[in-house]
Amino acid sequence: MSLYSAMFMASPLSDCFSDTALLQGMLDFEAGLAQALAATGIIDSESAQVIKACCRADRLDAAALTQAAGLAGNLAIPLVKQLTAVVAARSPDAARYVHWGATSQDAIDSGFMLQLRAALNGTAALLDRLIAALCVQCERHSKTLMVGRTWLQHALPVTLGLKLAGTLDALLRFRQRLAAMQPRVLALQFGGAAGTLASLGEKGEQVEQAFSEALDLPRSATPWHAHRDRMTEVAGWYAGLTGTLGKLARDMSLLMQSEVGEVSEPRAPGRGGSSTMPHKRNPVLCAAILSAANRVPALMSGLYAGMVQEHERALGGWQAEWQSLPQLIVLSGASLAQSTELVEGLEVHEAAMQHNLALTQGLIMAEAVTLALADKLGRQQAHHHIEQCCHRALETQQSLLSVLCADALIACHLSRSALETLLDPANATGSSSRFIQQVLAAARKL
């Protein structure tokens, strides 16, 4: 799958879940554990320093770990064996204390928490950049008129700024959720074989506290070996974010259709071409974002299914997270980076927007005429009469203005000048500017 990395995994979050980061996370756990054991007098400080010095991913044989993990059932078991051998080469005494009091799941879960912390911080930076880009475009296009579409049909005029402000508003909520989520989901996993820390006796709490300080990971009220709500909360946040980005990509790609042509992706050498058609300019950024949005729900469902775990340590459910959750986060991170590139370099074709606004020859403004006539006739009668006028305009291929001006009933109540004003899309954006400014004001408070 590495050949597809540039398309589906291109963001700083990928580095957080590389093989090296995976190993280093568990090694940082082992180093922190040794430090905590020394701080509480269980082992000597010299042994702790030797163990810490050996906890480097480049000191391990990754290929051998790959082979051994399949037989052992997890990566921590062969990792501890290799680490113990590396430490023993420097100090046989220190080697006796590698992984003291911990279990494999402690190392794997806490190591992942260290990776996750880096990913969440990286995500915040990516999200902030996308929010900033959307703020610029919302401001720039606050008055850029375009067709609003419901059920994929022309509805009423909107502005591009308002369309983008909807996405910005959603992302501001995700930014708030991210800040609120981090203190809940980042937690030390340290329970020992069955979640009791029995091997540490009366010093269990002291070691746990020192360990928490060493890794800068908050303690949990209980070990959470078989309770995976932290993982699904994280996954749910990323899944929701990816869905929101997918909605943006869907809208932009629809606006890029040849028959619509209202926006284009930013140009780049080699981007969006065809192997056979020289004229093609395919929306490849949108395609990658939408691909992630299609894949993430299946990963999410597997993580939810894995929450039903057995007793103190699970069989299969926990293991299902090891690849699914990092993959989900990496896909989401790439979508964030691609969305930012899309928004920052979005090409807006205002002439095409104006052309499409005029495409139905005034029908898009029929509601405004209905409301004006409703003051004279009542809403129901006005709606019925304007609907008949719209049908007549379609059947005769005339503009709505021509049909309305020729209608005797309407002529009694609305002049041609009044009708021209009512049929001008620029007069029909309602509270769009206010909505945009409200969202921009919220973004400035971040």
C-alpha cells in the first residue's frame, strides 16, 4: 500500500503511527516504568538509567519482532525479550528489572497513548490551518452569488461564503470537542496481569503516580484493559471530522462538473490529468477526501464491535484496534491536509455562477414574487398563481419576467420595475452576511 501513501496518507499524522513510532511508544513506556520503579525505591537508579538508555527503537531488530509477534500474539512480548537482551549486554543486573510489574497490554496501550497524544496535537495544528483558510474564503466570498441547491435542483440564491461558512461552523465545533476530549482520552494504562498491580504490593499507587509523572499521562481511576470507550471516542471524533470533510469535498466536486463549472481545484503539475483524455482536469483532492470518508465508517464499526470484551483482558476485540484505529486517524489526517490544500487554492469562477443563476430565466426567484403577491392575495392563492406562471414560462421557454409582465392579475399589483427588483438574485440573500459574520466572530475567539 506504500505506493498509495501520497494519495491517502499524506499528512504529519502518518509519522505518529509509523512502525518506528509504534516501537518507540512502547519503549518510552518501559523507560518511564524503570524511572518510576527507581523513584519509589524498588530498583536502583543506575539500573533505571541503563534501561532508559537502551529504550531506543533503532536498538531493536524490527524484522525479528514482526516474525515473533505473530507467534506471541502481540508485539510487546518479543519487544520485552529483545529489550531485556539489549539491557543485559550492558548490565545483567539491570536486565532483571525490565518490564517489572507490568503486562503486555500496559505497554501496548500506554505506548499508543503517547502516539495518540502526538497525533492529537498534530491534528489540532492541521485543523487550525484549515479553519484559517476557510475564514479567508468566507470573508472573500461573502457576497459571491451562486445557485443554492436542494435535492440537487436549483432552489434559491446563496453565497459561496455562506456555503463555506457551514463547513467552518462545523469545524469550530470539532475544534471545541477536540480540546474537551483530550483530558478524557489520554490516560496511563497500568494494571499488571489482571488489573490489580498485585506484583507491586503496597507500592502500587506510588509507582503509578511516579509513572504518570514520568510519561506525563494522567492516571486512570482503574486500569481500562477491557473498557475501550476512550478509543471509540477518539475514533468517533475522527470519523465525524472525516464525514464533515467528505461533505465539503462532495459539494466542491459537484460544483466542478463540466456542466456546472463554478469552482476548480488548485492547479499543480500533473494533477487531475487523464491517461487518455488531454482535456481532463479531474478533482483528485476531492476524490481522496471522499475515499477516506467512504472507508472510515467500516473501520469505526469494527471498533464499536470490539467494545464487547471478556472479563479483565479481551480476546480479539482489543487486538482489532491495533491497525484499525491508526488507519482511521491517518486517513482523517490526510483528509484534513487535502481539504486545506483544496480550500486555500480554490479557484472560483464567478462568471459561471452568474450564468447558472440565469439558467432558469428567473424561476429561481419565484418565491420572492410569491411573497410579494401574498400581501395582496394571501399566500396560498399567490403560491398557486405564481406556480402556474412558472409552468407557463417553462412550456413557452420564456423568461419568468416576460410571463409575469403579461399576466393581468399580477399587473394589477406589481409593476415591471417591482418585478425586476424581486427577480434580482442580489436582493435575495437574506441573512447570509449575518450568518457568515457570526461564524467568523466565533473563529476569532479560538
